[in-house]
Amino acid sequence: HRSTLHVTLTFAIGDVHGCLDMLQSLLGACEAHAAGRPARYVFLGDYIDRGSDSRGVIQLLMRRQQAQPGTHVCLRGNHEQMAIRAHESALALPLWLQNGGAATRCNYAGTNGRIEDSHLAWLRTLPFCYDDGLRFFVHAGIDLAKPLDEQSNEGMLWMREPFLSHCDEVDCGRFIVHGHTPLRTGTPDLRKRRINLDTAAVMGGALTAAVFDDTRTEPVGYLTARDMR
């Protein structure tokens, strides 16, 4: 049995949606749980829209990535994709605004509602998935009919069915860690081959981190933060 001192922890964090206070609280809980052990953070996308401080969330994640290189993986969510497209084409603006983009624009009043260039450049660098050898981290889900290395970007950003209902029937070689579909219960949905960590933080639920180590594929525990106001 290996010493737990050398086990790398991975914290996978669900959809933030501008809930900066909850994110700060949850990251503090993760750091306390790690207690100095090596840790990796994987954020599952949807940092912006609907909540009160999307700009602050982006700033915090950018700052942490710069301060701790190689330990913070920030995936792209469908809300980041909608925002990127809205900044490239006026035709894409209505879809973003209908999905909470107006709240994000309020955070960028100094640039007339336009996400500032450095933040937009960061959004454009975000990967669509991350594979740690045991788990496949993705924003929304996967196409069960395709191998993991042939997934489409759109599918990884938007997938719901048939993935949610039938994932347990298909062994794709990895345990799938995702968000995107809000769980109104406010608790994670753990299945045989996947876990959904979107615990509806911006809808009155919690912001959740699943704790993983390299001894097994499924979570070894959970940490949560709620809005205490």
C-alpha cells in the first residue's frame, strides 16, 4: 500500500457561473483538504454568465494558473464558447444574451460590455477536454458511439442525451467527469461510469468539488460551498 503522502489529489470543480464568493470559499476548502500534498485542479467550464461576478472568476482563474503553472486545468464550457462567438459576430450575440450573457456584460462596463482583450484571449485558449489516464474530464459529456480521441468540440460542450441516460452501458476506457446539466438537488450525481458535478451553484444550489486520487477512478470525497448571504 503506497503512502498517502505521495498520492496526487485532483479536485474537479463544477459550473461556477460567476459565483466568485463560492469559488473562493471552495478553493480554500480544497487547499485545507490537500494540507500541503500535491494537488491538481480541473475546472469543468462555464465560469461566466448568470452570476454576479464573471469577470472576477476569470481573473481569479488566470491568476492561479500563472502562480501555479501546470496545476490548474481550465476547460471550455458552452457559455465560454457562446461568449467567444458573440465577440466575433453580432449574429451570435442574441444567443449569448439569452443564456445569461447580459450579467457578464455588466461586469465589463468599463469596456462597454465587451470582455476585455486579455480575458477573451484566455477564453480562446481553453481546451475542450482533459485526460489524466484514469478519468476523462469534459464540460458536458461525450458521444458514446465514438472513441474519446474522436470526440467533436461541439459535442463535448453541449451533450446531454443519450450520454446521460446510457453512459453506464458503454465502457469508453475512462470514468467521465462532467458538469453542464444542473442538478436541482444541489448534490453530485454519481453513476457507474460518470459523475455530474454541476450542482446548480447559480440557482441556489452548491458549488462542488469532487476529490480524486490515483488509487481509484471514482471520487474519494466531495467538498462544497454554498452562498451564505
